Amino acid sequence: MQKMDQKRLLAAIALSVGILLIFELWNRPAREAERQQAELRRQQTTGETLGQPPGQAAPAPAVPGPLAAPGTAVTTADSGTPAAAPAVRLTIDGPRVKGSINLRGARVDELVLKDYRETVDRNSPLVRLLEPRETRTPYWAQWGWTATDGRTRVPGNDTDWQAAGGSLAPGSPVTLRWDNGGGQVFEIALALDENYMLTAEQRVRNTGAEAVQVQPWARIRREHEPVIAGFFILHEGFTGVLDGRLRELGYSDAKSEAQKRGAAGGGVAFEQETGAGWLGITDKYWLTAITPVDPNLRYRGTYRFVPEGGQPRYQADLTPTGTVTVAPGATAALATRLFAGAKEVRLLDAYRDRLGIPDFDKAIDFGWFYWLTKPFFYALDWLFVVTGNFGVAILVFTLFLKLAFFPLANKAYKSMSRMKTLAPKMQEIKERYKDDPAKAQAEMMAMYRTEKINPASGCLPILIQIPVFFALYKVLFVTIEMRHAPFIWWVRDLSAPDPTNLFNLFGLLPFDPMQLSPFLHMPVWAIVMGITMFLQFKLNPTPPDPIQAKIFAWMPLIFTFMLASFPAGLVIYWTWNNLLSISQQWYIMRLEKQRAAKGGGSPPAVVPPPAAKAKKG
């Protein structure tokens, strides 16, 4: 029986360490990729101004050809033809965004987020979400029409629109207008809210003598393949909720699916008819998404991979399933919304509830443990409002968790304390029956039952931490609220690793060991965490099995190296949790000693082995 309990204990410990080890080895390269991505963004945005390509020395890419409407073939009849005159731009100026709309093609292709910077440095560039086609990282949104009757002239990618109104701002809508000269006037009425939502109403006014048939559409187009973080717990690429289901497709998967379906190396990667819903392209913290205003209409949502000129093009588009017929003298209208901004949890929740956008909060990749991760975020966010510091919020949150698990942990610590008190008795039994292991096990199990001890309880505190660890990791990693959130002293970003490093003497040596290897990172908080873990294990009874004893002895060092490159907030949580556990365990041990001193369960006196008794007689 004891051997079975030992096996369970070893299995539990091995599982805990194994999960964390796999988690660490899988994500170290991804964290390095994320660091390189941040450096690339910094290089691209340094010295930029709106309307200019990033970096003066960068060669201008070839201008792609005209874009086809969703579902039609791409033609290149006038590809590469330079514009006769510079395109006119309409300014966007909201409380949280600034940028412009290119009136040639009616594209929102320039958008900067006023509240977010590339790094923790207050002088670093603002985050640029959307960029023109002339830059190295084109990314934009557009509205248009397809002539389903085959004869109506519709606006194209090179159409110059006329704008009525000033800058686009909250309370200051604008209308784009274009007359095709054949009796039809096309309009796009744009309105911006206080955050990141833009509403576009597409209208066709038919002053001709015959009815026309057109099909409006809206699309988001990313004309480059971004550097992604590459974490297996994070989705980046196409995302959306269509027909009530979350539909996600990464860039490489979209390319593979499109090539399977398409004849020219690309095309439709995924499509789904839907009523109320949304779709778009997501980054770790940023999202562009289209959603219909009228949830009662049916639409076709499509993810596409379309290579042009040897470059990847990723497109998400939304098109009504039916054709719009506009009678003479009539006007037809269709409204959609464009979200382009930061994936703030409460903001997405508000859009979901107020605008009826189904599951819009799922744009944030809370993962399989959504039911646990999102409540964790709400708790931390509430504590942040109270304390003003997310690091302090983590400390208080950990204290609440310890109180919630106090009865369960108490039982484990009592069992461990009694085992430590009974260690001499256990050793005496092993010596007495060293030639009869079965008898020794039976005696130990009898003693466990008498003292109400569970020998496998020592791993319980660690096992309790595992789901909490992963849920908290997810919150720190995917929520933008944690991005660049400072704690105290040198920790300026709880979502990033502690920047200090033992291998360069904490900055005294002028080099970065991480340039040599991502494993050469040993920050202050990880060292403190390792020390607290070592102290916690020292309070535990030494396992009678030598293999178990060695595992326990090495675990603090293993965990220290595994958690060294994890987000600082997670290491701080684990350190603080260890300190609370040490305090709780010390208190329980003190009570157990007092109980033993009062005769309420003191261990029986050590009985001399049989050989010693015979000699004495």
C-alpha cells in the first residue's frame, strides 16, 4: 500500500514538473520570436510620420495591381500604372485613434492608436495598426460593390471619391460620394465612436431609367505575412464568430487550405454563411473585424489567401448572400461596422452587449479554460482599480486564493507535519524489519491509519497551483490590460520577463547573455522564487525513499530555471504563494508540536529493535 502511495506521489510530481517543462521548452523559442517581433516593429516605426513609408532607406515595394471584389478573379490590366496625381486623404481624429482615409479606393489604411506605444519607453512610437499599400506592411479596410448585372459601372480600387464634411471624428460623420455618370450615385456614410468602432453605410441611389443589380461588400486586407509570436497557447490570424461558432485559421493553415481549393496557388481558405456574426484578423493585442449592423440578413463570411506578385495577401470579407436590386428613383443601403483597435476586455464586452455582436469577447484568446481565465481577469482588474497597481493586485489575488484553498491545504500540511514528527518512528520500523519489506510496509500503513496521515498529501499544494498557474499565465499573456503594466523597482512590465540577469551580474557587465542563448537568463525574481521553494521543501518531511528525496532536493533548482523567462507577474505570484505557504505550514507545524506536547497524539516511544532487547536480557 505504501509503495502504491509512493508511486502516486512520484507520478503527481513528475506530471507537474513535466507539464511545466514542456510548457517552458515549447515557449522559450516563441518568446524569442516575440522579442524579435517587437524589435522589428520598433525599427519600422522609428522616425515615421503618418503617410510616410517606414524607414527612409527602405526600398519602396512594387505597387500591387487592382483588387477584385470578393469572390471574383484578380485582373492586372492596369497593374503598376502610377496615379496621375497624389491621392487625397481624409483625416481621422478620434479620442483614441488618429489616421486618414485614402479617398482613392475608399480605404481606411492609416490608423494609429493614441493610447498604446511599442515599448514601455514613454518616448517610443505609438502603435500603428493600419498602413497604406505603399509601405512594407500594408494593412487596410475597404468598402465596395460588385455589378451582378454585368453592366453597371461600380467604383474600383482607383476611384477617386469626393468627401462631404471635415475630419472624421465622434459626432462629426462624413460621406464619401461617387457618380458613375450612368445614373447611379454611390455613397459611403462613415461615423466614428469614442473608441475603435467605425460604422459605414453603403448607399446606391439610382436616377437612371432601368433597375440595377449590385452587391455591396466589406473587407479587411493584410498584404504581408506578419511576424507572429508563435505561442501554441495564442492564436494569431483569421478569427471570427460565424453562424454561432468561433472560426479561427492561422496564416499557414489559411495558405494550405486556399492552395488545396484554388487553381492558381490561392483563393478561398474558408467560407461560412451567417446571420449575426463578425470576422477579421487578429494579432496578440490588436484586432480588425467587420460585423453587420442588421443581424436579420444573411451574409457570407470568407477567409482568403491570394498571392500577388510573389507576396502573400490575406483577406477577410463579408458579403450579403443576395443581390441588391435598385429600382429607378430608389435608394438601397446596407450598413456594416469596422472595429480596428486594442482588444480591451471590457470594451469588447460592451460592444457585444450594446451592439449585439455575438461572442465578440472571444477575439481575446482566453483558451479552453475560458470559464476560469476570464473570471481571473475580472478579479485582477477589480483589484487593480482598488490598488492602482497590477502587481499589488496579483499579491492580493494570491492571498484570496490561499484563503479559498486554506482548508484543503491545511489538511495536507497537518499530514506533512505529522509525518515529519513521526520520521524517527518510520526510520525505526525500517531498521527493525529491514529483512522483511512487506512487514515494514504493513507497520507503516498501520501507523498512517492510526495517526490519520496521507503520505501522498505532500504533492497537493503543488497540484493545486497548476490550474491556477496556467489560468494566470493566460491572463498575463493575452490581455492587453497587463501589457506594460508596472510593479515596483525594475519590473516595468508584468507581462514580460524580469529584465535583470545573474549572468551579466545584473547589468554590471555590458552585454546581454540572451544574445548567446535564450537559456542564459536568471533574473532576481526567479532566484527569490527558487529560494522560497527550497525553504518550503525544507519544511516538508524527508521522503523515506531515496529517489523521492533526490527529486524533492532538485525541484527548486529545476523550477527556478524553468520559470526564469516566464512573465515577471507569474514568477512574482509563485514567489508570494510560496511565502504564504511557508507561513501557513510553519503555523500548522507549531500547532502540531503544541498538540504533541499536551499528549494529544504524540508519537509512541521508539522501541529498541529485537536484537537489542535480547542482548539486554
